[in-house]
Amino acid sequence: MARRISVAQRRSDFINAAVEVIATHGIDGATTRRIAEQAQANLAMLHYCYDSKDDLFADVYAFVSGRFRDVVKAIDPRSDLRDTACQLLRGVMECYLESASFTAATIELISWARRQHGGRGIAVYDQALETVRDVLREASSDDPVEAETIDQIAYVIASLADGFAVNWFTYGDRDAAARHMDITASVLDSWLAVRLGCAPVAP
């Protein structure tokens, strides 16, 4: 007797399949038929789980955001501002390195949202930056720093993470990307040492 798969599990399957299809074919090529085939399900099941393609893509956005929230949750709450910033950057880079498809789909989703919906693409990025700023503010609560400093740290983290993602996406060399993670992390640490007036951490 075949095991019955729950709707929740099927939705998870379709979300993961959509990430793979978006990474390979882009948003425009991510048809419901391709997504269903990638999930090894029939098209009727996809339409049973989702009323529309937009509903599915909304869950894909939520999935991507959730991955980044997981990075935030993994940060040691006892960390100071500098260590928190370094953990954020490394966590995001590890999230990208874990899956080339996730990296490609994330870049495509933000680019597509910016092209098609303007403000929505900006809002997705703004939300991610605000999450980073919130974590940095919390980490500096015992030794507060200026809001401008928090903004600068968040910007540098985002710029370094984005640069890493584009490089990994472009070349697809996992060994090189792993080495680049250490280089990128050292760039942030050196910049923080200057900005916060402390000695850089020895490699």
C-alpha cells in the first residue's frame, strides 16, 4: 500500500522543486509543469496544493527568507558586535555555498522582483538589511554604538555576501568558494578592527 503524502510535505516538495527550476530556467521558464516534474508529482497535485503560481512563488520567497532567518537564529547570543557581524557574514556565505541552486534562485528572485514589481524587489532587500541591523543593535546593547555605525556594518556585510554569492554563482567552483569565504571574512574583520578601534583577529 502506497504511503500517503501530506499536503504540507507536497508543498515543501514543490517549493524545493521551484528553487531548482528557477535556478536552471529563471522565473520566466519556471512553469508549473516543470516544477511538478521536478517534484515528481502530477500537475493536478500542484494545483491542488496551490491556487496559483503566484501563491507558490510567495512560499518560495518565504523559504528563502527563512533560510536567512536560520542564520540569525544560529548566532551565539553572548557574542559582541564584532563577533556577531562576522557570524552573520559567514553564516550567509555558508548558506549560499551549501546549495548552488539556492544561490542562483535567490539572485533570480530578487532581480525578477525588482524588474517586475519595482518596490517589491527593494522591499525584499530592505527587509533583509533591517534584520541584520536589528541583530547588530541587539549585539551592541551593552556597549551602544551610533546608528550610522550599525548601518555601515550592515551595508558592508551585505556587499561582501552579495559579492561572494555572485562569484560562486558565476564560477561554480566549490573549492575556490570555500577559500574565498575565509578571504571575505578576513576583509570584514579587518574593516571592523579599524571601524571599531580594536585589533584584528589572528587567522
